[in-house]
Amino acid sequence: MTPETNKPTNVADKMQSVKAAWDKAPSGPKKEAALKHYQAAQKAHTAKDDTAANKELDAATHALA
């Protein structure tokens, strides 16, 4: 398989991973910031913009750190 073929699965897997981390995070400004990035990632993924989705998921992960 080519890397392009795997991208949707990787984004979907990454979204699940970020969502799980978000669910476990304590309430507060970091969690709120991560939610905004996660929601943007959902919109990008729906629009089939995997690059933007990955960028937003990375930002959400960083916000939770």
C-alpha cells in the first residue's frame, strides 16, 4: 500500500487517540484549548483535508501536554 492509501486510517486512528487523551484530561484551559483544535480537526477530516486535520490534532495534543 502507498502512504496516501493509509492516510485516512492514520488520521482516524490519531483522532481516536487524541479524543481518548482529551477524555482523561482534567478540566481547565488546556482541555478547552485542545477541544477547539479537536473540533477543527473533525471539520478538516470531514472535508477530507488530512493535512489540516493532522495539524489540528498535533495542536490538540500539544495543548494537553
